[in-house]
Amino acid sequence: MSEHLRELKTRLQRAQREAGDVSTREIARRTHGAVSHTTAHQVLRGDSVPSWRSLEAVVSALNGDVAEFKRIWVKARESEEGYQKIAMSEPEAARIKYRETIDPEYAAVFNLARVYRERKDHATSIRILTTALDSSPYLNMTLLGELGAEYWYSSDGQLIRDKYGEAVNKVALNGDIEEIGASRSAIWFARRCEDLGDFNRALRWAEAARCLNPHSLFTMRVHAEFMLKVGRYSDSADLFLEAHCLDPKDVAWLHDAINALKLANRWSELESMAKRTHEATWDAPEGQGVDALGTYIKVLRLCGKLQEARRMHELLNASFGEDLPYYRLISYATILEDLGEYQTAKSLLFNSADFESEKELRAAYANLVLRTEGAEAAFKLLHALVDVEE
């Protein structure tokens, strides 16, 4: 887990505490449908970098500082590229080792600014970039993108947004994309277009980033992400699968890849990908292996492989021992219900040690009673969970 992702996770947990340890269902309710309680839970776990749309909704629901979280999110998203470690296993053996070529003058400016940034001298780093940008006889898109990528959402961001905001938006929406000279700058302009709601234009920037650095797993996945967002599901799935075969341990993009495959109706490939990720990450640190197995179980259920989903969930349950989280228990009960083992599922929920303290457990139990015994049997259970104005 990168330093920036760890910071994002810590800040989210603090925001939840400061909001009174509000539940994920309450967070989902406050977002008015922008995210589900499951998505809210995944965001708060902080095991991978969420989409900005999901994070923004959760932060707003917790009355957090959206601008500050955007700054941390950008850093965490950028740091993903540093964790794209490629092990030369058989399917990866032919991968080309490639370092993006950037104009030497630009590279010198970028590198000096980064040295000062690593020294925590952000004022000098910003001055280096803005001096180079202001002294250029024309609007240098690559320098502008580098400045934006690093400092747009920082504590100094307001000054930069005031000075360059109009130019940034003009370049993002109408600039000549072929003039961009670095993939990092291109990706930042893609994110800016995303913020502005122009996903087709964002895709063009993502394509430019990949052309500049075609062998980077990061640019490949960004390209696939924006294909997904404009509805090119099969193309997105192809690219996600290619990237996944090269690095099956990277789970940061797993949910986007799953969505692309679902929307493209490519179920067998979806199952294979989720299985490979589980197998590659089972012994990984920071809970990645557990989360990947949980995702594989969901995929098995989607694909109708209920007995296999049950078997894998029992493996997951065993990994937690007596500390099985309540949301995992609900997931297991759902599979048992799918298999027709209604009484077992109800007993599992009702007899949980967390039944009285976790409203979500009681809600799952009440809903299961409704489906299996009817409205009258569930009436009091549901009424106890839902506030009804007299």
C-alpha cells in the first residue's frame, strides 16, 4: 500500500469517526443514490484507490473537506503506477522494457521540480514550473499538465487555479492533443475533462497518454477506464484483460475490469480473471488477498457457480476464524439463500454475536424472513428497523 493510499484510508476513517461512526447504509442514504452501502464500505476500507465519483460522494456524506480529499486522491491515484511491478513470468516474458522519451528541456524542468518536491520545498518546485511556463513563447501544454498534476489540488492549488484555471480548461476541452509531450500530463488533462463531464474528450487524452507510453500498465488501464466510461465495453474489457495478464496481482483496477466484462457479457473471461487474481494475491499483505477472494466469490455468484461460491466462502470464513466481519457473514448467508438453505441462512444471521449491535445484520435477517415466510412474519422486524412517521 502506497504512502498516499494509506493517508487516504486514515483520513477517511477519521472523517467517519468525526461524523459519529455513521454506518455505511446511512452514508449511502445521504448520497441520495450516488453510491450503494457496499460501495461506501469499499471506499472506507481503503484497500485500493476508489473512483473520484464514489469518494466525493462518501466524503460529502461525512461532511469532509472535498478539496483536501481530492488532493490526497490524486496523489494516491498517481502512486498506483509506482506499484505496477512486473514479474517476468511466462505470459510476460516478451514484454518490452520501455522508458518514455520526453523532450530533454522539459525533463530537466520536471526533474528539478521533483527534487525540490521530495525535499518538501513546494514553493521552489512551483516556482520552477511556473517560471518555465510563463517564459515560454507559447502555452506549453506539457508544462501546464505537469503543474496541474502535481499541485492543482494541493494547499497551494487555489493560487494556481486562479492564475491558470481558464487556460487549463481551454487546453483540456479544446487544445491540440497531439502537442502534448508527456503521458503524465495527458492523463491529468483526461482527469480534468472527467471533472468537467466531457468523457469522450477525456478518452482522447487517455489515448494520447498511451501513445506516448504504450508499454505502461498504468496508461493501459487509464485508457481502458475511459473506454468503459464512454460505453466501449468490449474494447475496455480487452485492454483490462491484457493488463491483467501482465500483472494479475494488481487489484486497484479490478472492479473497473469486472464492470467492463459484465457489460460486455463475457462471463467465462470474468470468472477466469477473478480466479487468477485470487490465486495471485492470496498471500499478499494489507488484506489484498482476502479482498480478491471476496471479489472472486461475488463473480462466481454472478456466473451461477453457487456451490463453488459456497466452497470459496468457507475458505474465506476460515481465514477470519471467530473474527468474521458481519458483512462477510451477510454475503455467506446470501449464497446459502441462493442454494435454498433458508433456515441455515436465517440461523446464521440471527445467532451472530453482532446481531443486536449491527443494524445491517438485523435488516438482512428481516428481509430474508420476508422472502421466505411472508409479509406478516416480517412486519414487526421491518418496523423495528425503519422510522415511520405517525
